[in-house]
Amino acid sequence: MNMHGQDSSATSTVGRIFHGWRVVAAAFVITLLGFGSAYSFSAFVEALQRDFAATRGAVSLVFSLAGFLYFGFGVVSGPLADRYGSRRMAWIGMLLVALGLALASAAQDMMQIYLAYGLGVGLGVGCAYVPVVGAVQRWFLRRRGLASGLAVSGIGVGTLLVPPLASALIALWGWRAAYLALAAVVAVLGCAAAFWVENSPQDRGLQPDGDAAPAVTTTASAPAGMPVRAAIRSKAFVLLYLASMAGAFGVFVPFVHLIPYALDHGIAPALAVLLLGMVGVGSTAGRFLLGTLADRLGRRASLATMYAGMAATLALWGVCGQFWTLALFALVFGAFYGGWVALMPAVVMDYFGGRHVSGIIGALYTSVAFGTLIGPVAAGYAYDLSGSYLLPIIASAAGNAVAAAVTGLLPRQAATRARPADARRALL
């Protein structure tokens, strides 16, 4: 039996839970709380419109600002996590989300909502999301799609649970107390989960997927991979960037406008809130099932399929007017959305390797940030002008159709400088 603690942990994983799954569990909780808080904003739209006499476009800007920051800030938080560790970034992120929600509860005008919710929740999720998702990628190779899907399924579960919870709290105590309650939950559970986040298995003398370490080992080597500057100049990155920007213009429109759309069609408020929860149900299923299937069918082709699926379901949204048709839309759209979120980090890892994966994911997600900033608020102002969501729905579907076509142009051969055998296995 090996006398050295680190080495023995690497060779005695049989019958024990691989530590990578604990990192996945931590990422699940962090994404649930962060994105659950962000996507619950739809439940607050009506109350904010009423109390601050704001237009739907002005209120939608709150979500768009937060979305721009939590995707765009990854370009900063990703490299910081690569250098200083994902755990610190996750801890800071959860505290910022809690602070933003607490400050939003005391806001006296829309500008203060923009600053508190937009900056607090936006920067908080931005600090935590890319670092924890990047950490998960390093812990797995063969089962990366499954692990990534499980980690980000917290987003789907958060979308299922938090908006109805927020709506119930608003009905009981008002929107200010609802924000305070959410802040307390995020501060306690989010910071606790952050302590399970670790950058890579090599830090513990372990191997990806829990494989046994080689019989003869020296000091653990850092995971291989392409530097950020080289990655962003590659054809694969440019195509991924263009596709995610085109798709993001429409992906997040339902998260802000599905509930108001349902209310406009005479659906009861309690049922309208359930629609966003159904997006969460579909999203969770998509992350579990589609992420696992992508490991077998190929992640590049599967990513293009996710964009095509979102385009088709968004196009159908425009003809839905009853609860059951909107519920069907929410479930199917959620499944493709969930598959997209699960696959993006795994595809980045496939092409560029793990050494700088958080930084590369952060750079890529600036494309999603711009789409999130423009899409939902443009949809809100289009509604204010025309009294209809038809034009933004058509534009959302078209953007995702373009994204599917661009993704189909991705090279089959991975661009990573990681070990050739690992690159070939990652693309299978």
C-alpha cells in the first residue's frame, strides 16, 4: 500500500465516490441558485411595471443587463479561475448574487433596480458560472458530456423551482420581501456549495473519470490545451462565436416574455408562471438525455441539432395561444435549450483542451452576452410599439436557424494541442 496520501487516493478509487462528481454536485447547486434567481425575474415583471410605471421594454432591460454581465464577465472570471482557482470565484459570485437581490428589495426607482439586480446578479453569476463549468470539464474525459449536462442541469432545475417560488412569495409578502428571501437562500447554500469546487483532478493526484494513475508517476502535470490567444484566432472558435451570438438573440426571449405573452392571451397568472417552470423541466431533461447522447453521436453535430431544434420550436411559439400548446412549446424548447447549454463547454474542451478552458469559455460567452443584451429588450420594445410579439418571435427563430447552419461548418478535426489520443477520444 502506498505510504503517500496523494498517490494512494489516486489508486484507491474503487468503491469510493470519484471526487469529480462532488465538483459536479457543487456546480449543480451554484447554477441552480444563480440562474434560478436570474430567470425568476419574469415573475417580477408585472409588479415592477406597476410600482414604477415602467414600460415592458424598460423592465426587460433589467434582465438583459444582468444577462450581458453574467455571460460577458466570463471573459474576466474564466482566466481568474485558471490562475487563482474556481472555488474563490464561485464564493465571490454567490455573495454578489445575494447582495444584488438584497439591494434590489430596497430599490426606489428603476435605475436602482438596474444597478442592484443588473450589476449584482449579473456580476455574481458571471463570477461563478464559467469557473465552475470550466472546472467540471477538467475532471472528465469519456463522460464529459454527461458530467457537463448534470452540472448545468442546475439551471433547468432552478428555472423549474425558483420562479414559482418567487411568484408565491410575491403573492404572500410582496416583491421586496421575495427578493430578500431569495438573497438569504443564495448566501447560505451558494457559499456552502462553493467549498466543493476544485480546479482539476491533478491537484489531488487523480486522473479524469476516476481512472487509476499510471504505475510510475512524478509530479502531477497540468492538463494540456491551447492558449486563449491561439484559440480565439482559430476557425473553430470564430464559427462557435458567430453561431452562439446569432442563437442568443432569440434563446433568452422566452425567459423574459413567455409569462407576459401568456397573460396577454388570457391565461391565469398561476398557470402562466408554470410555463417557465416547464421550460425548466424540459431543460433538465435535455441536459441529462441529450448530453449523454451527444457523447455517443458526436458533440459537434449534436450542437447544430440543438440550434435547429430551438429554431423550430421558437417558430411554433408564434401560433400558440392556449395553455396546453404553450406548455408543449415550453417543454420542447427547454429540452433543446438544455442540450445547448450542456454541450457548449464540452465542445470547447473538445477543440481546445483543458489547460485554459475557463478562459476560452469566458471569451466565447461574450457572444452570448451581446445576444442576451439585445434580444429580450428588443422584443420588449417591439411589443411596446406593435402590441404583438410576432416580429421578435420570427427573428428569434431565424437567428437560431443561422446558428445551426454556422455550426455545421465547424471542422471535424479538433484544433486542440492536447494529446492526440485524448483529442480523438473527445470527438467520438
